[in-house]
Amino acid sequence: MFVSEFIGGKQGFFMEKKMKDNKIIGIIGGMGPYASAYFYKLLLDKSRDFYGAKKNNDYPEILVDSVPIPDFISDTKNLEKAREILTERVKKMNDYGVSVIGMTCNTAHILLEDLAKVSNAEFISMIDAVSEKISDLGFKKVGLLATQTTISQGLYHRALTGLGISCDSLNLRTQKLHEKIIRKVIAGKSVEIERLVSQVKKFIKEENLEGLILGCTELPLVFPKEKFVNVIDCLDVLVNKLLKKYYNQ
């Protein structure tokens, strides 16, 4: 099953006071673009389903910046260029007056500390939000599907270890298959996910894992919603966190 949560108050609760607060959600996306589109739709769907949004002015004001950044996830020589571009985008969000910012890419969180320093708004860490969610669920051992850079930088491992949670990543063979699928999703190509799912199932059984983090934001677009494990969708968790901030929950 996919692990989510009820994020709103009473159905139909809202709305006029919230809009008068002039809050704006800022989204730094484009890494990759299809994941960002999915994230935007998820924000709208949850605003409707859990916060009672029905009319145009019921929904949050959302500034989506889909940034066509050179690949720095698999090619770290572009990291400084990415840092420069994203820093300028955060400054533009400051000019626009956003209230809270989220970034729809796990690996890009290697730049989070630098970006948060120049942001006037609270910058929500997807890594921390997911780790806190796992802790709330009471899991002590989870698996991680993520890019090699996310894994090698220890983004999830550090956050989870600090909460007393063990985090296991895939073997190299499965990792290469996973990254091949991610590249296809970014390119808008169809993917055959069954082989990866089969290897993930074996991995979960061998390691006796309680949950699986979809730690790459393209994965929720193609990963099957089978009930073979508790799946933590990082984009779903970040949406919940941002909407709670927006609606003062």
C-alpha cells in the first residue's frame, strides 16, 4: 500500500480566512518536469479532497518554477552551475513573496542548506519530512530507492539514523536498472517496471524491511500500487507538509 495520511481538518473547512492571509506556496521543480507536474496535481487534489477547495479562489496560490537545469544528479561537474541557477530562482521567489518553499527533487537536497540561507521563506526539506513520517509510522528498518548521488551523499541515511531507523539501499545491479528507468521517465518514454519490482520484492524479503522509500520523484509516476510493502511516496509526504503549513494545521 502507499502510505499517506489525512491532512485536513473537517471536510469543507476553509477557506476565506486562509486566502486573506496572502500565503503563497513556492515549488522549485523541473528535476524532472513530469515529477513536478505530478506534484502540482497532487497539491490541487489534496486541497480539494482534504481542505474542501471547490472554486478557483479556494485553492492555494502556488508559484511553480520548472527549472531546466543541466544534469547535476548523474554528472556532478554541473553542480556549481546548478547551485548558481537555483540560488537565483530562490531569490526571485523572495521577490514574489512566497511563504513556504518545497523542492521536488531528492538529490537536489544536497544544495538545500545553501538555498535555505538565501530564502526569506521557510524551506521544507523533503528528506526530513519523509524521515519524520517513517518515524511516526514506527518503522525501524526501511529500504531506499534513490539515485546513486542521493545514496552516496547519505541524505536519507543520515536523517534516518538520527531517528534510530536503519536504511538499506539496493545492490549495484538493481541500482543501475532503477536509474535507467528514471532516465526514461524524464524523457517521457514508456517503461517496463516489472523487472525492477521483482528485484525490489526480493530485496524487501531478504532484508526484512518494513517499508520502502520512493526516494526519486519519478518513481511514483510508474511504481505499482501493490500491497506487497508499505511504500512511502516522497512527493506525497512533501505535499502534505506544505499544505499543513499553508492551512495552519
